Amino acid sequence: MTDGRATAEGIVARWRGALHRARTALRKSAVDYFRGDAAEWLPLTTLLLTVPALAWSTTVLPAWCPPTALVFPMLLGGLLLRPASLLLLYTAAATALVVEDAVLGPYPDAAARAVTPGTVLVVSAVAFAGLLIAQFRSRVGVPWRRGGTMLFDLRERIRVQSQLPDLPPGWHAQMALRPAGGQSFSGDFVVAGRTGGGEILEAVLTDVSGKGMDAGSRALLLSGAFGGLLGSLPPHRFLPAANGYLLRQDWDEGFATSIHLVLDLDSGDYELLSAGHLPAVQLHAGTGRWEEKAAEGLMLGVMDEAQFDGVKGTLRPGDVLLLFTDGLVEAPGRELAEGIDRLIGAADRFVARGFHGAAWPLIDAVAKDVNDDRALLIISRDRLAS
């Protein structure tokens, strides 16, 4: 008996606390509104005036304006107002429902059936949804009117950071990036630049853990940091510096794989340094054979003082080098070697006609419907004129 009384008292105390917080928030919203301190004063005033207008229309023309029309200002309030200000709008909407029921008569006696149980249920559900939306916007700190613009700016910034530099005659570079699920953000990115007085091409292809929107924010941060490191450090110090930067972020999913290409545009000699990334593949034009170029190294963000050993090669006239992320060649139930063979088989079709513009068709041919981020970087050298 004592336990039951204590439980009931606890429930009552929690309800009293919730009501007290609601009254406090409502009182603060009212004070902010009448002082004119609220940032959303104009939309709040407009919506508060809309509620009695809809209530009047419901009592005069119930066939044209049902009581559920109140959901429109409530839904707009969820998109435009803060949760505290939203309570003022909800109070006005609840008052309007009471007035409509009093004027048109209680359900089910009134012919118009102004306020039915279904009406209350629909309005309450929309109010709850609007409150969730407002709370989400409040946590993120982005106004609904600016959210789309901000996401567009972030997407454009990633695109600009992934642009490849112009190369001297005889050299061509292209990349294609397709995020998972048709989204606008990807966990794969490329940063590239010409260093050493323009004689060296450095390009870093990175695959951040996760995919799509989940990895997009981390990819944006890392692409900016990696772009700043590229060219500021000797090539062999780039991956150790990137690894240290990633370790300092202390993310829950704080690892990434990278492959760093350092290419001499005069001789064609190159070195690949890898941080847990997949091997690159090179087409030797003289023999028509493809060769895997695999370097050794741990993933970024896993262990301090990690070692990144490189592998060297040379791009002669007519040769092609492909760098790619795992989304292009890995799939459930398929071996990695099989995926790379499939990519090479698709690339063979471009040997005769050249690889200009081949990046997007290759992704479509190999991994068009894969639910993962896919990136492909192609570096090619023209054949010597005969």
C-alpha cells in the first residue's frame, strides 16, 4: 500500500513539474512577444491572427472551412517558430477549438459536427509533429528558411575543393564521384594540386568511414584540412600529418583510407603512398596489360606514428592509372579481386578509343546501383604522335 501511494505521488510530482515547465515557457514566450524581442515576431503575429480568422470561418462557413484547417498555421509554426513561441500558437489553436465547439454545438448533436474526436486527434498529431520539427531546428541551430541554402553551399564547397588542376599538354586527369542513394553528399573526396613549381601533380583520394550524409560532414572537414596540408609538406610527410589530424578529432567513426599520388609530369615517374586504401591499377600501353600497384600502410585515425610505405612506377605515353574507392569494386558476396577484375574488364573497352570522358561511364558500368559512395580518378598520358 505504501509503495502504491509512493508511486502515485511520484507520477503526480512529475506531472506537476511538466506543467510548471510548460507554464514557464509559455509565460516567457508571451513576455518576449509583447516586448518585441522574439526573432520570429512577424511570422508569429501572422499565425496568431490566422487562427481566429480560421475559427470565424469555421463557425460561419463550416462546409468550406472545417475545424481541421487549424493544422495549416500549426504546421507552418513548426517550420518557422521556436518551440517556446510555438506554445503560444498551440494555446490559440486550442482556444479556437473550444470556441468552435461552443458555437456550433457538441458532437454528435450539431448538424455541422464542428469538433469531432477525429478533429481533436488530427490537430493534436499535427501539433506534436510541428513541435518535433521545431525542437530539431532548435538543436541544429539552422532556420528552416536558410537550411536549404546552407546545404547547397556545403555541397558546392566540396565540389570546388575536389576540382583537379590543369595539366600540361599530353596529360589528362578526370574524376567522377557518385554518393550513395543518390544523395548530394559523399564520404569520398579528392584533393589535388600542382607542387614543386608546377612540375609535380599531387592527388589524394580519400574514403571516410560511413557513407552519404552520415560521412558528408566529416568529408567536408577533412577535405579542407587535407587541401591545406597538400603542398605545404614534403610528400612523405603528408599522410603522417593527416593521420595525426584525424586522431585529434576523436570521432566515434574516426578512420579513413587514403591513397596519395605523387606524379612527375616531366618524366612520368610516380609514387603511390597508401593509408589502408585499395591498390591502384595501371594500364601499360606497350603490352596492353593491367598491373595492380599496391602500397602498404594503416588506415588514418587508427594508430599514432603509423608507417606509410610507397610503391613506385612510371606512366609512359599511352599509359593510364586508375585510383578508386571500395564502393566501386566491393559488393556483398563478391571477392575484392573479382570486383577489380570487373573494373578492368569495363576499362578495356576504352583502350582503343581513349579514356577521355570515361570516368562516369565506368562507374555506371561497374557499380551503377551500389548503395555506397563511389569515386574514380583517372590519370592518362597521350600516346606519342607517329
